[in-house]
Amino acid sequence: MARYTVLMYYPSDSWTTDSEVLAQEMAEHESHAQELHEEGVMVFGSPLADHVATTSIRADSIVDGPFVEVNEVVVGFYVIEVSDLDAAIAVARRNPIVQQGGGVEVRPMIDLDTVATTP
């Protein structure tokens, strides 16, 4: 089985302050996460705190906030274990954020047990 990280993006200027809408969207995500657990494909996942809480470190500088100016920010991630990229895309495509105005990115993870080491 291969592991993939699914990064969840959402436009930072589209966040809702309507508590009912937010509760409905979060319920959809909790339901989706429960499905992935029941299917045995989710290894781990978590929503992330607001992107303004980010601290970026580059070389000798530390700055508050994301390092680059973007209108979409990472709002969560999860790791899945499936047979191949097609299966990972099929799982990630079902994420409710895709229907809520955001998107996902599927990134293969490197299996460190198979990486050759130099003596």
C-alpha cells in the first residue's frame, strides 16, 4: 500500500461567519472522515488553525503568517493508505471541501524504508 497526503485548500476570503453554515460544513467533514476510517484508508488527519497563526522560517528570518501571498490556504490534511494514485484521487475527490468552494491536493509520500542509504 502506498501513502498519500491529502492537503485541503480553501479561499481565505470565502470563510463563513455564519455558525449554522459552518456547523453544516464541519458535519460533512466529520462524516467524510468517519467514512474513511470505516473503509480503513485514513491513517491520520487534522484540521489546521487559522492561517494567520502561521509562523514561517526561511534561512535567518522568522515572519508571522504564511511566507507567500496566496488567496487559498491550507486548512487541513490527512494521510491515506491506498493501492495507488488513482485510488488516492478517488478518495480525495470525495472530500466535501471540493463541493464547498475549496480543493484538495494529493501528494505521494516517500517510503523511507525503501530509500537507499549511502554507506
